[in-house]
Amino acid sequence: MPLNKVAGNMYGWITHTYNVIKGMCPHGCSYCYMKRWGKQSPTHFDEKELNTNLGSGNFIFIGSSCDMFADDIPGAWIVRTLDKANRHDNRYLLQSKNPGRFINYHAILPTEKYVLCTTIETNENFECMGKSPSPYDRIEAMIRLRQMGYEIMITIEPILNFGEGFLQLLKMCQPIQINIGADSGNNHLPEPSPEKIAALIEALRGFTRVHLKKNLRRILPESRYYENA
């Protein structure tokens, strides 16, 4: 099978996506973009994807369509997917709202091959986040993974209204990059004001790279914030 080239609102430095575990994400977030696309088949392991040639010299986002580290995903599926990836000379991005489970697979996640990412939309608890672990649990896991030697990233998408201390929590993770995006599915989410987002961006740029995704312009349209973003 051919490797999927990136498309749409993807991270600009990712060359391809690769999905062996497919179907409905167990976390059930109300704003999941896969729901809008009708990608709601039962969660399953697509055996034929193991025949995909992952090539070499690529930067591949594994699990872009379903959170493969959710608690309900069988561990055997994760092991087979990572074993396939590790046989190719690439770098990989893994992103999960359950980053504590990354730690369970440390032995087959070499730090030189993997960048680990989680979504931290807010430091509040909103029903729209479904069955995802709390933002504080995610932060705690990312701090530990950083101490284990991984390069880590954080994605704030869709950005939700956040409370006091949000900046400090993000800084504790020592991320190499923070990506910020907005809801692009008209889900009527509790969003922060443009002024609040702008202040967060300025503070984040004091200690890490900040990448602003195109869909953030709906809330924060001023072009000056996107220079060198």
C-alpha cells in the first residue's frame, strides 16, 4: 500500500500519515473532526496496512485518525504498529490524549525516533472533552516523558477557555513546540477571547516555538501574530 502524504490542516513538517488502528476514537470528544467526516466505523486493526512501505527519511504522524493509545485499544495492536515503524529509518510523531500510556511502551519507543505529543485544550474540565484523561493527568505524564529524554510537543486545539495557571502548566512540560488551533467544526465550544489568546501566545514565545494553525484566524485574525509562526 502507498504511504499517505499529508493533506489539510496538518503540521507543516510532517511528510506523511500512517494509520493501522482505525475507526471510532474511544475518547468520544464532541468536536472530533473524524465525526464530521463520518469516519465512525468500529475501532479495528487494519492488517493490510502492515504491508505499507514506510520508506526512509520521512517524518510520519502515526495514528492521525484515531487515538491509538486510548485505554480501550488492545496493547497487541500498539506493539505491532510500533514494531512495523521501528523497522524503517524514519522519525515519527505520536499524539495522544492519554500520554500516560506512552510510558508503558518506553522499551519500544526509542527517544531518537519518536516525538511525543498530547492535546491540552485547557486546564478546565469541560463535558465536550468526552472520556479523555483530565488535562492535569496529561500534563503530569508529559513532564515525566520529558524527564525520560523525549522531545515533546503540545497541541492546544481546539483552544478552549482556560483558567489561571494554564501557562505555568505548559511551561513545566518543557515542550519543543506548542501548536495552537481553533474549532473549525462550528461546535459552539467555550472559547477564550482574542485578547486572552494573544497574551498566551506572547508568553509562550518566551520559552518555546509556537505554531499557529490557519483555523485560529477565525478567533484571532490579526496577521501580526502569525509572522514567523
